[in-house]
Amino acid sequence: MTNEFKGKTLVISGGTRGIGRAIVLEFAAAGVNIAFTYNSNEELATSQAAELENTYGIKARAYALNILEPETYKELFAKIDEDFARVDFFISNAIISGRAVAGGYTKFMRLKPRGINNIFTATVNAFVVGAQEAAKRMEAVGGGSIISLSSTGNLVYIENYAGHGTAKAAVEAMARYAATELGEKNIRVNVVSGGPIETDALRAFTNYEEVRDKTAELSPLGRMGQPEDLAGACLFLCSSKASWVTGHTFIVDGGTTFK
């Protein structure tokens, strides 16, 4: 499976930490060139890009992106065009946290339009614009694979997660529409939906320890999900092994939504 990836290019939003970082490492190890975005820590992102090149012998570049301004994806892809000859895979991964989700990460009766709108923008609108720009470039090389990260929080109740869960449900629907319309260009569009995954974002939850323990209790595998669990699913969906998989939400949750 490794040889088919060599020389291809992945564009991924939010590649410096957590799930995004795990995906970057998974694809780099397979020989894929990496264009990843970061929010604010340019020094970290630049050093990670150099580390990827030295470790895996690939080309890696980091680009600043404010996911709350998805229209800037057009400028971002123009820069990527200068550095990379092709785009084969696009993964919409970046999320927002902190002040930007105020009024969105809370109980239903405390939800505010601004907080909900910010989460929707970062989840759905960013996927749309990023995927549009990626698809234009994929068409030029005969096809490609697009993935949005999602969460089983749109299927099962997670405290304070109404804003995020609803946006995740929306991006899954959007991905199915994209898959239907882009199939004729040999571009596949899928979603990787994770159960609670151990990341900085989850550790920021006010009830993190409760979520962690409950997830391990619910999973027949007896543990919480790790970023690497989602990274492997993404690599599979971008491979020829998944050549007839599109419009699909691939749930990676340790069995927690069934039990």
C-alpha cells in the first residue's frame, strides 16, 4: 500500500497537534508530501515541517490559516501551488476552541448564535471552501480523495456539545452532497467520525475525566481512542483499497455508540 502514495500530496488543515499531527505522520511515513496549516505557532509548525522532511525524505510546508475565515483558503491554495506540483488528498481537520466557541460550547439553554455560527463556519464552511479548492487541483491529476473529520457527538449525547454535534451532523451531510457531485471527476469524499479521542481539545472539556472514564467503560476494547486510530482510517480511505468507498461516514469509536 505504501508505494501508491509516494510523490502524492496531502493538504490538511490543523496539522501541528492531536489528530491532525497523527494524520500528518501517518501519511508522511507512507511517502506523501505534506502541506499543513497552523493557527498561530509559526515556529512550531516550521520546525515540524523540517522534521518531517529530515525523517521521511518528503517535502513538507506549513501555512498559516484562520479557520474562521474560510474564504482565505483560495489564497492558501495559491501558495500551495507554488510549492507543490499536485494535490491528491485534502483533509478538513482544524477546529476552533477557547473564546471563539463561547456561546457554542455550553448547555442548550445558554447557546448563542455567534458561538454556534463560529463552530459552523470552522466545521462546515471551511470544509466546503477547502474541498472546492482541492477538487479543482485533483481534477487536473485525474482524481483524489477528500475527508472531513467528524465526531460521534452528532449521534450520542455529550454534555455541552450541542453546537459542535450539530455542526458535525451538517458537515457529514455536506460531504455526501460533495461525493455525489464530484464522483464524475473521480474524486471520492468521505468522513471519519471519531468517538472521544484523547487530545488537547478533549482535555479542555470541563468534564474530561468523566468522558475519558465513561468512554473506556463503554468501549468493548476497554480504552479511549487515540489520534493514531483516526489517522489509519484516513490513510485507508485515501488508498486504492477504498476505491469504491464514497459518501460514507467511517465511524471509529471503539464500539461506544453501539453499546
